[in-house]
Amino acid sequence: MKKFKLLTAAIFSMAIAAPLVSMSAVAERYVLISHAPDSDSWWNTVKNGMTLAGKQMDVTVEYRNPPTGDLADMARIIQQAAASKPDGIITTLADFDVLSGPIRSAVDQGINVIIMNSGTPKQARDVGALMFVGQPEYDAGFAAGQRAEKDGIKSFVCVNHAISNAVVAERCRGFADGLGVDLGNSMLDSGQDPAEIKNRVLAYLSANPKTEAILTLGPTSADPTLLALQENGLAGDIYFGTFDLGENIVKGIKSGVINWAIDQQPFLQAYLPIVILANYDRFGVLPGNNINSGPGFVTKEGLELVEKYAGEYR
């Protein structure tokens, strides 16, 4: 009888323990949502950062975005992601008015949220997110403006391909303030079509021949601007700074057509939130502050690693 009781107790213990082992083997699932259209190749680096973090932390990761960049569509994607009950959501906050409601709703459902890339630390707090991981856009623009001012620049055009993203426009405003000039009409709404961007840059420079510098806000606007400068003969003769990195931007820096690029490190903007959420879910640990992933200036002198990994991890 004693042996029977011991055997019964052992079997009962195994029956209880088995579901616990199975549950612990289920990986956490995190969804990263961006505002980027499918055509924006800059986000490939974000996807790579997310994928690598997922492998290293042994969690499931998913990337979702509105194919055309429509923010109303993005709001629906956030709602759909929250309804799927993930362990966490990492999302951009490209337009506070459009996206804050769905993000707050996800938080209210008990889903941990981290804001990355677009938005501000204050906006992240306002929607109840754990933190913000990204570049302080005004500060980055201001630092770029100060750099250009030291190089003797007094006038510029800021080619803005994301006019609906108010935070991105802070780059242009910061640049103007860093130069010590009024932004005025120096911000060009270029749209996102490459041919249209090139034509609008050509038209602006033709109408404003005394423009001393060009600031682009990423590969989407930088690549067509490079083509415009080749066409009007100003490549290498006009001061050219840009945000972000890409294959053509790296080539432009190497050839001397682009003076510098500001790297906000999109790899880290996706990689770090996955690592942070996994450790928060497992151990309850969380960094006490928001994380600035940039800005950092990339020039011709520091291109070795950047050139090797541009478009992949840089």
C-alpha cells in the first residue's frame, strides 16, 4: 500500500509539472509596427535588428506596416495586433492624433508597449508606453545646423519626404535654429515619388540659385536629390547633408558629394526594444530612462564599417 501511495503521488506530481514545462517552453511574441510603406528600403535595417534580437532572445517576432504608408491603415494594424494578444508591441508614433488612441487601447488591455523611431519621450509617456527608443529629432537637426554653420553655411533647403510626420519636420526646424536662421520657406514638401522629388529639387534650386546647402531626411529624399545634382551640375559643389544611411548615401559620402550623414541607428531602434521586453517579461527588469539611438555623424573618414553594413545593420 505504501508503495502504491508513493507511485500515485509521483504520477500526480508529474501531471502537475508537465503543463508548467510546456508553458515555459512557449516563446514570447512581440509585434513591431511601423508607419513605413513597402517601398521604403530604409526599414530593412529595422527588420534585421528585430530578427536578430528575436533569434538571440529566443522569442517570436512579427513585422507589420501599412503597405502605402497610410496612417489610418496603421491605426487599424495596431488594433488588430492588440487583438491578437501579443506579449508586447513596438510601434512608431508618426502622428499622435491618429495613433495615440489605438496605442492607449493596447496598453489598457495589459500589453506592454515601447515607442520607437517616431514620437517623443513625452508622447510615449502620454500613451502609457514603457519607454521611447529613438533619436531626438530636433536635437539631431540642431547639431547638424551647428556643424553646417561652422562650415560657413547661411541658407539651405530641407527636402522633407515625410511631411505628414510632424516629428520628422523637427529635423528641419532644428537645422535652421542651429544655423541661426529662420526656417521660413526652406522646407520643401517633396512627396515620396522619386521622380517627383528630383523634379521639385531641381525646380527649387533653379528658383533659388543662392541656396548654399541641401538637407535631406533619409534615402527616400537623398537618392533622388543626388540624381538632381548630377543633372544640374551641382554635385560636389553644393553643401549636402542628410539624415540616415543607405547604399547611395554611402557612395555619395565616399565620392565627396555628400558632406555627412546623421545615423540614428535603426538597427538599435528595433533590436533594443525586443531585448528589453523579453527581459522585462522574464525578470521584471527595465531601464529607468528612454534610450537615444542617435544622432551620430558619419563622414568620409569613418566609412569602413558603415560601408560594409550599410542597408543591413547600419
